[in-house]
Amino acid sequence: MNSRVRQVILKANAAFLGLFGAVSFFVLDVRGIWFASGPQVAVLRGEPASGVGFLEAHGLAVILAIWFWRAGRSASPERAWHLTAAATHTLLAAANISLWRIFILCDVLILGYVSTALHCMFVALQLAAAKHAATLDLSEAKS
């Protein structure tokens, strides 16, 4: 796997994470917390403060997406960025799976299936990219 493929993986990762994060932030979180409408109402139950985790998770997803995009612009993205992205998606997939009931309560199972599948896919892609980045780093060091 060459540097160009690793750049594309980081940028695709950033696009997915940023898009899902921003749309979820505005369409689900803000709408549910401050306007008491949308799927999250079933979980928030009239207590806006209980939405803090939603805001944090989706806001941080957008921030990380910006950094992943920036890392993807590098001629040869560092291995650490791929490992950071893999860890990010491992956390998000694990949270989705362990708290799957939220997708049922909010009646957004399709969102759960799609987002969790994509998180798992990016874990695999980023780990593969990290492995190849390490191989490239070692071969460059020998030269």
C-alpha cells in the first residue's frame, strides 16, 4: 500500500467522520436537546442536560475529521495518524455496539447499522495503512 492510497484512506475517513458528526450534531443533537424534536427525544426525556454526551461525541468527531483530513494532505502520512484513526473508530464502534439499544429507542436502526459498519471498515483500513506506513518507515530508514 503506497502513500497515495494511505492519503485517500485518511481523507475518506475524514469525510465520513466529519459528515456524520456534523449532520448528527445539528440534525439530531441540537434539534433534540433544544427543540425537543427528532429521534433523540425518546432518550432525552425532557432533560436537555442528558444530551451532553451526544454533543461531545459528535463535536469531537468533526474536530478529529479536520485533523485526519489535514494528515491526509501530507505526502506520506505518519503511522501515528492511522493508529489514531483506528483507535477513534474502535471506540465509536464499541460504543455503538455496547449501547445498541439507543438505536432501537430512537428508531434509527439503519443509522446504527450503517455507522457501525463504516466504523468497523475504517478500523480495518487504518490498521492496514498503519502496517504499511511502518514498513515504509523502516525501509526508508535503511536507505
